[in-house]
Amino acid sequence: KAGVTQTPRYLIKTRGQQVTLSCSPISGHRSVSWYQQTPGQGLQFLFEYFSETQRNKGNFPGRFSGRQFSNSRSEMNVSTLELGDSALYLCASRSSSRGGEFGYGYTFGSGTRLTVV
Amino acid sequence: AQKITQTQPGMFVQEKEAVTLDCTYDTSDQSYGLFWYKQPSSGEMIFLIYQGSYDEQNATEGRYSLNFQKARKSANLVISASQLGDSAMYFCAMREGLSQAGTALIFGKGTTLSVSS
């Protein structure tokens, strides 16, 4: 079956702009999580959605937001971009918010690499 | 305090040799899961192996095995018979509160593995 699809793969934005990233989970998966990866901070959890509801949120400013649609596709939005938002943004899906395949684990997409200039 | 500690920033190994990547964790939960992911330069996080806190036997998946020492809070990844394609960044991760919804993966800083011929 198709994996987790993230679009676009690469983005270059200017400071102050906003950006929307998209994630299509594995068919049948209802839980989608987002992670930010930077060289300095490593992998950090942004938020998790399940059945269109945000279940958990990481320690990020309000400029970072997300949503999930009825077909489980998810988007995350970053407003008023800062240079420090340059990162690889990874999306991961699971079949449920509790149990699931891979022993409660996640299947990740290839990420969107965002560069803010 | 860090929840996941990977003390080896880089490891070097020759083809066909075995290599152990270290991971220690910190949690007060009784129910948790430990994961190892591989991240090649393409950016995608590839699931390798999972160990549940109640699993009595060490997990194995092909050339990958997890040396789980619960009392020491250690979950080292062992790769047998290294291959050139194993060169990548390796992340240890933990998910606490497995019975709860929305709990996130917590990642270590990663270990870069380089396999030479």
C-alpha cells in the first residue's frame, strides 16, 4: 500500500511569510503526527491529530498550527516565518491513536524541507 | 533531564562486521515502547525495530536486534553483518503511556553510522 505522502518536498520562503505543508497518511490510518527536525534541537514533536481532533501538542509557539480533514489528510501551517523555522518537517501516521501496527509506532513520510531566507 | 540518550555521535564499522548503537532512556511509566529508526540522507524515517516494556524477549527483525536491559534502562540496537547501505543516522525513540491517546515519540539526538568496504 502507498506510504505517507508529504508535499511539497522542498520549500523556500521569506521571513514573515506563512506556509502550509500537507500530509496524506497511509490509507486507513486515522492518526497523524508532525515533527520538526533541526540540527540544533533534533526531532521535536509538534502535534498529533486523530479523527480531526488535536490530541496532543508540543511546546511550540502559536504560529504553528495544524488541522486534519475527514479523510485523515492533515495540514500544518506556520505563520510569520522566522529564520529558525528552517527545518525538515516530518509527518507520521498510525492506524489508531493507541494501538496499531509496528507496535504502537509510526510510519513516517519523507518530509518537507523548509528553508526560510 | 534527557529522556533518551544516545552517547555516540558517530560510529564507524567495516562491512560484514556487527555494530552496537547505544541508547539509554528515562521514564517513570510502567508501560512504554522503545523504537529504533533509520534516517538516510533522503530524510525519511524508516522503522527498524520495536520493544515493549512488558516484552520478556529481546526483539529481532532480520539483521537488527534490540538488546533490552530494563533494569539498566538500556535499549541498544545491534546490527549484524553491516552493509554499505546501513550508512545513515539512527535514532532511538520512546513512547510513554502506551494505553493513552496522543502521546508522542521522544527521540534521542541520533548516531551517525558509517560503513566502509
